[in-house]
Amino acid sequence: MAGREFRITIRGSGIECEIFTPGIKEPEYCEAKIQKEPYLETIKVLEKWLKQWQTLTRLQQQERAQDRKVDLLVPETFTLLGAHLWRMAFDNAIGAALLTHYQMIETGQLDYVRMRISIEKASDLAALPWEFVWYPGHRDVPKAFYLASEFKLILGRYVDGVTDREIPPADEQVRVLFVTSLPDDPVFKTAQEDTTEMIRRLEDGGRTAAVMEIERIGSWDAKRVGMALRRLARDKHHVDIVHLTALFRILEGQMQVYLPDPYAEGAGTSLDCGVHTWLPAITFVNVLTGEYKPTLLVLALSDWEGVYPEHFEQLAPDFINAGIPAVLAMQYPMSSHQGLAFLTSFYGQLTTGTPIGTAVQKGRRDMMLAKVDRNFGTPVLYMQSEEDAQLMTAGSPPDTDAETKHHTRGVVPSRKPTATRRSKTVVRGRLLDAIKNASSLLDPEAIRETSAWIESSNWPDVKAARLAIQERKRARKPDDAFQNIARYLAQVLGDETSEAAS
């Protein structure tokens, strides 16, 4: 496809732009001044209001439940915020060049424009929500639009001074590790359930079930995370995605994450000891950027009700600097419904061969078309690669009916197995790998017995495996060695509720 890349850098009071054209070595260059006055102070005030969107949403819902018509949410505020961002940074030669290329898309001369922005870390502009930039329209280009949701524009960020990373070649499988590290508190029940529901949708979906290999860890533990990454990277494969849901804050300029306390009593066992504390973010940066670092890291922010978090996306550059090519971070907590819909759709897009940036832009656009609220500008994509890369080769879902016809004629099909048959193999393999890797923590005789039981299983999916483990656990005595194994396997499958159910 014919396209252009705008690589924009904001330093101090200046903005620079390089425009790259395929086949031309030297980029076009233009620069301008940032017009902070009279826009910046208004932008900061509007951004403070934006942080409280979730709370205002809850209050409005409560008022309307009492038949009181109260309008606390004003969607037009996004337009004002976005217009001020445009006038401050892009009402100049750089914006004019962008609009010229946008018109080339409209007339079919270009297929896409990729726009990556880098803001100097020390700048007072670094924490602004650039994904809400809104072109207000003008006589020459009358159509107004948000850059983050416009069709065939791909808006992202990058870290200036860091070399673009090579993204591993796409193959026919997407390997994902989900880590949910939240306190055992009713406030976070919805966030935990959302992750479980998203995994269920992916494992039950047609194409996603056929091509995704999923691991899940219910609480942060460096050793278990490392083991899961190693399992996904077996046979010289690469890990495609790590999806982390956690609490985050900035204290005295330092980024911190709320994680299980490694020094609490019971820490280091196969089960979370339940004691959390604020730890430096480097705690998990180091773990996730080792030998088996993923191509894409997804940072999903969960909010503590009544506390308005800082921008979680400010953690992304640390991972980029440590070698991860792409980081998708949520700069605000997303509503449960839209967050679940966006991420499920995003992962589904990746499994069809859609490039990462295009999948993010499409997800933003879908949210924007569904409802104008804070969520469409929440996803922030850092992409440290020359091209918008795929995680999986494009292809159509397995044809189950066609495969059945082959079998009835006695012909062994050459295509990949169907989702159900492949799921059996993946579930069994995941549990056997987990048992093997935990051999030093569990009873050897119980491991041999359980391994033989898993080998003989024929579970069609994760749900069936969970039920079988629960039934076997109930049938054993409370002091039986399988009780510990069952709890461990429940965590491997991401079923934190199994223990309560038993």
C-alpha cells in the first residue's frame, strides 16, 4: 500500500516533523513553534475534568435511577479540548502538511497516513491526552475529525532517541499471557471478572479459539510469570502479547505498581499471600523484558474508586527502552462494558492479520461511533518500529464443514485442526507443562498420578478442564496432596473462583 509516515517530535516550545515516503531516502522536514498561550491552561483544566469522567458517569447513573434528570457529562468538552490541542501544536505548517496528505487519502492517492508523536519527558506537555486532538475544520478542509479515530489515519507515539525495533515475523498463532494483579477487594471484582470474561470470549470464539494460545496468572509472581513466558516461547516461538491489569501511581516522580509484597509471610509459594504493597515499576519491567519478552505489551489500568490516577501510559517508555517494540496502555480506566468490547475486538483483529496500529485505530473508531465519551481516546499506542506490523499472517478461519467432508472420504486434511480439536491439545499441554515446571513445589507421587490423569483426558476446552479438576478435588480428602495441585492448576487456567466454589 502507498502511505506516508509523519514522525513528530515536541521539545520545549518547538515541534518538528519528518515526513517519510517509501522509496525515498531523505524525509521532508518542517518545524514550528508550540503556541502555549492562550491554550495550555484551558487544556489542563479540561484534562482534570476528564480524569473524573468515570466518577461523573456513576453519579449521573445514580441520579437518573432516582428519576432525577441530571446532565453531568458534556461530550462537547472533548471537542473543545481537542481543538485547543490542535491549535496549540498543529495550527501551523505541520498541520497543513498533515491535512494535505489527508486529502490525498480522501481522493485515493494514498492508502494511509501513519502519525507517530514523541514528547520530551520533562516537558509540561508530556502528560497531555494527545489522543483527543481534534481538527476543527476550515475553508480548505471543511471536514472536522478526531485524529485518533479517523479512518486510514494511524495515530501512535514513539520514544525519541531509541532505535526502531525489529518485530518478529508473523506466523499462524498468537501467544498471549494474561496477568491480573489486583487486591482482594470488592472494588476490583468487576475488573477481575472482565479479564475472565474476555478470556472466555477468546477461547470460545471461532477464529480466536483456533489460533490463540492463552496462559493466565491471577496475581503477580515473578517466577510464575517467567515460567509462563518460557512455556509460550517453547519450540523457538516468540511471545506475542503480555496483558497486564494492575494499579499504578506516581509518587515523588517515581512510577509505582501495587503488587503482592515479596517479603510478606507466605510470599514465594504457588498461592498469593494476599498482602500487597506499592513497589517500583522496574519490578516488573525487568521480568517482562528478559529473554522471552513479548512483541506487544498491553497495560490495562484499574481505578481505585474515588482516586483519580495519573497517566498509566507514562510507564510505556520504560518498556520501549528495555526492548519491547509495542506497548498499548490505557491512559484512563475504561468502563467495564467498553473496555471489554474494545480489547476483545482488538485481539480478534490481530488474529485476522490486522497490523497492531490499524487494529488500535479501528477500535478507537468503533468506540467513537458507538458513543462519544472518554473511552475512545483512552488507548495510547507506543510503536517503536518502522512499519505497522502484524502479529499473525492473514488468513480465513478453519473450515470445519470442509474438514468433516475430507474425513468422511477417508482423506487426512492438510490444514490446521479445528478449534475444538486444537483446544484439547492446548489445554492438556498447558496443564502438563505447568505440572512439570512446578515439580519442586508439589508432591512427586501426586504429580505422576495427576500427569497420567491429564494425559488420558479428552477435555474439549478450558471450561471442561476446570470442572473436571473441581470434581476430582471434591472427591479427595482435605489432606490429600491433590488439593494443592488442584489449587495450582486452577490458577494456571485462570479460575480463581474454583476454590470458593468447592
